[in-house]
Amino acid sequence: MTEPPLTVFFADSMLGRLARWLRILGYDTAYERVVPDRDVIDRVLRENRWLLTRDEDLAKRRVLRGRHTLLTSDALEEQLRQLARELSLDLAIDPHRASRCAECNLTLGPIPHEEAVRLVPAFVSGQQAAFTSCAGCGRIYWPGTHWSDLLARLKRFRGPAPDSALVAGP
Ligand SMILES: [Zn+2]
């Protein structure tokens, strides 16, 4: 069995908020709200994903040995900190790693400014030059400071971060 990469995840049903943030940071993160354990295992193995779970019984399953992280906290910030520590996960928004839609997990693509102008509030289109959108749900994302709160807290444990963030926060 191939070792799963440490940047392609399946987040269990208790980790919806973490899943959204991992997507924004650009990590392919599968997540389903309601899913039986056997389907979690099937998908983790079939798609060769690294399982993130809060479920101790699931984490004990032999078939998941060497391919999961058992998260120890319910707090998002602590969960991200654990992944940074144990998987050396980069928590910066990296321009070379395209963000993914927080809802759909699809990679965001750039859209022309004139198209975005028709779809976002005027105060946004007047201030922002670059927009991306999700081909799945049509949500539009743009650099901004609305997510600076969590990013600033993350900065405290991983050093300086770029100023840009994305607006449509989870
Ligand atoms: Zn989407």
C-alpha cells in the first residue's frame, strides 16, 4: 500500500471547520458531514488520502495505521497547530498553491475584473484587482483582510505571513 501524501486529506465529520481552512490554504481536503466509518476507510484507501479524525476508535483501526492523524483538540487553532507540528504542514497562504473553494474543495481559478464587478458589492470591486471563483458553486473570492484574525493567530506559531488573505471566510 502506498504511503499517502501528507497534504491530501480526508477530514472526518467532526472536522468541518478545519476542512474549510485547509481548502483555503490550498490543500485538497475531502469532507462529508455524514459518512459511515466503512465509507471513510474506503475513500481514504481508494483515494490515498491522509485521514484527519477526532474518533479514537476509528484511529485504532489497523487498516488506517500509518495514514492518519488523531486530532486532540476541538479548537481550530489548536488543530492547525497540531498539523503544523506533526506533519510540518505549511499554514501560510502560498501564491504558488492555489486556494480551494471552502465549500466544494475545487481549485479556484482567476476571473476577469469586469465579470467580478457584476457579482460582488461595489465597495469590494472598487478596492480589489484580483478575483478568483469556484467553477462548482460560483462563489467569488478575493484578497483582503477579513480573514486576518485567524491568520494573525497562526502567524504567532509559524513566523511572518503574507498580508493577503481571502474574504469569503468559513
Ligand atoms: Zn465552490
